[in-house]
Amino acid sequence: MASLEFRLEGHCPQTAARAGRVTTDHGVLETPVFMPVGTVGSVKALTQQQLKEDVKAQIILGNTYHLYLRPGLEVLERAGGLHRLNGWDRSILTDSGGYQVFSLAGTRKISEEGVMFQSHIDGSRHLFSPEKVMDIQRSIGGDIVMAFDECTPYPSEYGYVEKSMRLTHRWLDRCWERFHEMPDKYGYTQNLFPIVQGGVYADLRKQSCEYIAAKGAVGNAIGGLSVGEPEQQMYDICQACCEALAEARPRYLMGVGTPWNILECIGLGVDMFDCVMPTRNGRNAMLFTSRGVINIDNKKWEFDYSPIDEGIGSNFSAYYTKAYLRHLVKAKEILALTIASVHNLTFYLWLVGEARRHILQGDFEGWKREQCEVLRQRL
Amino acid sequence: MASLEFRLEGHCPQTAARAGRVTTDHGVLETPVFMPVGTVGSVKALTQQQLKEDVKAQIILGNTYHLYLRPGLEVLERAGGLHRLNGWDRSILTDSGGYQVFSLAGTRKISEEGVMFQSHIDGSRHLFSPEKVMDIQRSIGGDIVMAFDECTPYPSEYGYVEKSMRLTHRWLDRCWERFHEMPDKYGYTQNLFPIVQGGVYADLRKQSCEYIAAKGAVGNAIGGLSVGEPEQQMYDICQACCEALAEARPRYLMGVGTPWNILECIGLGVDMFDCVMPTRNGRNAMLFTSRGVINIDNKKWEFDYSPIDEGIGSNFSAYYTKAYLRHLVKAKEILALTIASVHNLTFYLWLVGEARRHILQGDFEGWKREQCEVLRQRL
């Protein structure tokens, strides 16, 4: 079994967009790729069959914080890792738990050693250190594991962000060491991605990129964006990071975003994305479609018997009508959550697939400009 | 398009069980058949794709009371009926709303004319009369529609049950007249089934069977059972009804029941079943399997990585493990509801399919005796 490989297959002549192919021991990701979020080992409201056959996901995420608390490491280890527990035989990426510890946990105390926090489930106290988080991710068994970082909120003062970034760097060193001194646990290779931090400060981001570049990791991530900063600032920082990060390695922008965010960031050189938006917004009756955004709760869809979306080559999205989905939402049927989630994820995967096709075809820029206008329309 | 047809294909030499084939304008039901309940036009937590491909349902139920309140008749009519609204192109049966009016509605007032009740959603007042219920079912467009009846609770005194049964008979006359003076609405044939009532009183049941026999309907239903009476009493009344109802017509036992109830009643001559148990109990972590009943919430399954059920020829039920499903239940994931519901329904459909196979093979009785013991075991 082998370390993650990345092969570039095409570049957009006008933008920094590129198409490539990431290979892990669980398969190939054609990039740009979108990764559905499977918080506790299940992408909310979808079966693994729907993820494969309808959404056509090549990789899903698991959240270290959630999986550590539930089902816990013993269940995961005795299963032989998350792939074996949930039956997902394609690639898996796990986050480091950092973001969740800061956003979900109640009281938490940060120190050089790590973060002491209380479980949002039962209030029990736990320490996440860089070493512990590596050990946990070894037990979960993702193909790609993330370094433990502090994600600073927006806005944060320069001094705080700088201090936090340096802590993230020291934690990265400890993650790196621990990760590489431990063997793979389940017979396939896991791969560690460092995370760039530095808030909205371009010079800090540059320093952070340089710091992680020294590791020569097989892939790199950009963290700490899409946390409330203006859209343009996100693009500016994303661009600065992409320019500073290794061309020959996949770049993963964490937690972003809307369909138009994703297209813009592909144009800046990002290869991998994840976001809860398609599933979370779907569960709140918001649909992303190839013609724009739909609030399916709205009375205007009551008698609209047209398919949810016929423009994305999906039998599933063409099967159910807007009037039916609206009815299910009003009646609070579980099926409403499933249909909206399957559709939104199918749309996201279609979108990055189309972006890839247009990059390879050489007409990405014009297509992207057009799409960004269409997709953000409110229908 | 043609009225419902029933062809008998085989009889059990020891019991009254039979195998047959019901044909509606939307397809064939191989009997004995189990009909998943799709209350508001969705079988809870399942997609129509899962119902077809995993569960292999040949017909689903819709509830007149629920559909009348939500989405309402205008949405149904402008869609061209429920088949068009929910995309289910196989057969549909709708109940008459009687049972729901009595069990769900708050204040209600029963008279010769019908039942005045208040919606459980917004408290609005509505009248269900036999004529109105026929009109509503015409608008929903089920292949099989049910007569409007009063379902007496258990226990009820003889005098009350007798009076109620006679009202149900007068309502049946009005249903029959209204139904047959109105043309089919959507280009295919709808079929009206009368319902036998009479509580647990054998002589009343006999009278009721005789009364409805006079209609010469294409199929007949047994209502008012599985409402709290002892199991043996249910079997006795079911047997009396089956013996009194036309041999050449399908017999539908409403709202029954556990897997062993279903096998016993097949042995008494029942051809069609519906029940919310597989979905409702599934949503409460109870699994019916080919080896017995599982409470998947139980700690004993925490490290059990064996498939939910490998004995029913289902890829879906063999895909997910007990440990994974238990984890999803504990984490309150929506996927837990889906997996349990798909599995339980797949099991129910497998069970009636096996019953059919054994009837045709001539060894139903011995198989049934064995199964009834295995299936009710608590694992």
C-alpha cells in the first residue's frame, strides 16, 4: 500500500484552476472534489448506497471530535476502523477535532499541551493534545488525517492570531512526529495534511504557508476561512495561500462553502472542499439547483409539479417534484430531509465535476463567470 | 383499463392458506402480500427507490385522513392523483379515514350523516360522510379504496358494537352508491372494498360478512381487529370472517400485525396485510429478523459486527452491521431510522414471499409452525 499521490491533468489557461487525480489506498478522487461531511460516520439522512449511486461521492469526511465521543475508540478499533464500521469502502478524511472543540464544546481551556474540554453530550472532561489527536485518527483510520490546529474566530486581533498560529505550528511539529513514529493500523496508508492558519492577515498566512511547506506533506490544507469574514477577504486569503502552497500537492480548503464560493476558489487553485451546507441547508428546506437557490418551504412551489432539478443528470433529482418535496417538508416527513440532502449533495458533486470538465476543456473561466451568476439567483 | 382481478394459484393442503395474484391497472400483487403504510404519501424514512429496489413493495397504502388534511385535495387533483404526486407507479390502496378519525382526531361527533371532527394539525372542523370519503378517495386515486366504517374500540359492549356495525352497513350502502355513480378520474380503474366489522362477537361478524357479501365486491376487508383484543380472539374472529367471505376474492386483514400474526392469519385464508409496525417499531430501535426480534438499542450489540440480517436475501440488510446501527441509534442519526425501516419492511416482504413459496410448494404448515417459534424469540 502506498502514500497518497497527486497527478495534475490539466490547467485553466486564464485562472489558477487545475484538474487532477488524488490516489489513496481506497481509490481515486478526481479533483476538484467535494467531500460530503459524515460527522459521526454517517452523512446525515443518506445511506451509503445513496452516497455511491446517486451522489457519486468519492470520499467522505468523519469528525474526530464526534467519533471519539461516540461510538468511541473501542468500537472503531475492534471494527477495524471507520471504513469497516460504516461500510464505506472509498476514501475517508478525518478532521483533527480542533474546530469542533472550539465551536461545540462548552468550557474549554487551551494550553501549550493541548485543549481541555467538556463533551457536549455528557459534560465529561477530555484533553485533546496533538499526540492524542494523531492517535485517535489512527484508530478511526481515515486515508487522510488532519493536523491539530487552533482555528481563530473572526474577527480576531493580529496579536492573538499570530500567537495562535505559532501554537498551531508547534502543534504541527508534534503531530508530525507522533504520526510518523506510529505505523499504519489497518494495512493501508494514512496521510497527514498540515493546516495553514493566520486569520485574515496576509503576512501571517504567508509565514504559515512557509512553515508547513517545510514538512513536504503529500497535501496541504487551508483552515480558518469561511468563519464570518467578508467573501472578498476569504478569496484574497485563499489566493495568497494557494500561491504560496506547493503546486504539485493537492490543496484543501476546509469548510467552504456555497456553490459560487467553491467555483471561485477552484479558480484560485483549490482542489478539495468540504462543507455541511448542502446537508444542513437541505434539512432546512434550502435547495441548491442548476438554476439557482430554492426555498422549497415557500408557497410558490405548492402546485409546481416540475422535477427538483433536471439539469444535473441525476435520476433521483429528476424523480421527485417540487410540489411533492414541499408537501413532505410541510408534513415534517423524514423523507423530506433525505430528498433534500441527496439532491443538494448530488448537485455539489455535479458542480465540481462540471468544473473539472471545463478546466480540462479549457473554457473554465467563462463557464464559471456564468454559473456564479445563475447559481446564486433566488428562485 | 379493467377492474381488479384475483386469480388463485395454489392452496395449502393443511390450512386455509392460499397463494394468488391480484391485478390492478398499476400492476400485479403476488399474494399473500404485505403493504407498507405511506401515511401522507411517503412511507416514513424511505425513498420510493428503496421501496422498489430494496423492500420490493408491490403496493403501498395512503391514509385518506392525512392526505385530505395535507397536502389537501387541490394539490392531489392538480397533480393527477397520488401516483403522480409521489412518483409511485405501482399500486396504491387508500384507507377510508375512519380509523384515523376515531384514533387521532380530538373532539368528534358521530351521527347518521357521518363524523364531524377536528384536525389534529390546526383544530379546524371537518365532516367525513360516506359520500365525502368516496369523493376524497377518488381525488387521491388509489387503485383500491376502502368503505367508510366505524371501528369500535376493544373492549366494547355487544349492544354498542351491534349498533355501530349496522351504521357501518348503512354507510357501506351510501359508499357503494356514490362510488359507482362517479367515473374514474385519472384514466385507470379504482376498486371499492367493503369492510367487515362486528368486534369480537362471532355472530355479528357473521352478519357483517353476509351483508357485505351481497355487494359482490372485487375484494373484501376485515376491520376492527388488532385493537387490543387477546391474540387468540383475533385469530378466532379472523377465521370466522375468512370462512364467511368469498373464496374467489382477496381478503384483506387491516392493520395486522407482528410477523407471527401475519403467518397465522395467512394460514386462516388472509391474502393482504398492512401495518405500521415494521416502520414505527423500526424507528424505535426494534428490528424483526429471520432469527428473531432485536432491540438494537441494547448494549449487547455494541461490538457485534455481524450484519443486521443475512437470512433474507437482501444486500441492504447484509450491508449494515448491528454495531453500526446501534451507534447510529445512540447518536440519534436520521440514518438509523432509515436503516431500521428499510430492513424491517424488507423482512416483512421477504416473509410473505416465503409464505407464498411454501404454500405453492405444499409445505406451508410445517414451515409456518417453525417460523412462528423462531421469529418471536427475543435475541
